[in-house]
Amino acid sequence: MNKRTILALLTLAAMLTGCAVQPYDYTAFRESKPRSILVLPPVNESLDVSASYSFLTQVSYPLAESGYYVFPVAVVEETFRENGMTDPQEIHSLPLDKLNDVFGADSILYINITQYGTSYQLIASDTRVTAEASLVDSRTGQLLWKGAATASSTEQSNNSGGDLVSMLVVALVDQVINTSVDRSYQISGLTSFRLLSSNVQNGILPGPRARDQQRQ
């Protein structure tokens, strides 16, 4: 192996090392030891007005599977509604002491949806959902964890083998199917799992009920 090859390999190794995902610092999370999570209605930054509610209905499963008690999202949303609060941004700005007085959760999960819906591109139709989340200690306001995740309908597609006309037709058909069956709802479930599961890299830590669930 000559010097030029060795140098190229070392450069590649350095690039791969620099691109590696750094481990998350869970110090505050472990000190807080939350047992329950209050999920606030997500703030929707996308153009789809249904994004917030659609994503909200998907969050309980991965959190419960990770071992936490999750306050029923429908009950939480109705509680806010009865108190004249329907805007997620307004709800996100509520003081922690008020949320504690009503719910008494150990931690509060804030979610922002930055992408939601299907877009028609030149040779592809892509249904994409991207969300960010932050978990906060409800007593101290300390940030315990934050993360982001994306899922897309094009992840399993392969359009490299067709001609341009065929690819355009496929993209158009995908657009119709994605819209008619609300593909965004399905994709948001995958995004929610990637974002809030304890089984992903730098995800939320397993909760106190995780071991009992695994035994079942």
C-alpha cells in the first residue's frame, strides 16, 4: 500500500469520524427520573392544518412502549379547550406552575412540526413529516432531552431504472394515492416512533415501566 493510498484512507476515516453522531448528555434526565409525561398539542409550522392533531394522536404509543405514563392526549386537549385554549403556541407559553396545578406531571413534552404533507416534484412525489421535541422537568424547567426526526414516503422507492415519462407518471400516481389515503398520517407514525422511542440512537431514555413491559 503506497503513501497516497494510506493518506486517502486516513482522510476518509477522519471524515467518517467527524460525521459520527455524538452521544447525548443524559445527566439531567437521569437526575430527574421522570415517570409521567404530559404531551402538549404540537405547534404546527407546516401548511397542513391537520398536522398538529394528526401527529398528536401518534405520540402516546412510542412513549408508553418506552415505559412512561402518558396523560391521555384527548383528555388533555379537551381540558385546554374547556379553559378556552385551542392554540398550541399559546399552550406552549403557559407557566409550568399552572400546568402542574392542573395535571401534576413529572415532565412536559413540547413538539414542533416543521414539515407535514405531500409535495409533487419533477420526478417524484414525496410525503414527508419532520418534527422536533423537547422534554422538560415540570418542577424546575430543566431541559431533560431534545431531538428531531424525519420520515418520508420515498425512503423505499427506487426510480433509477425508468425513463423520464414513466417516472413522471409514477410520481403523479403516487401524489393521488398519498392524498387520497392520507399518507401523511401514516408517515407521521413513523416519525413519531423515530422521535420518541427509547430504541433509537440519542432517543428518550427508557422509563420506569419499560422493563415490566418487556417481560410482558
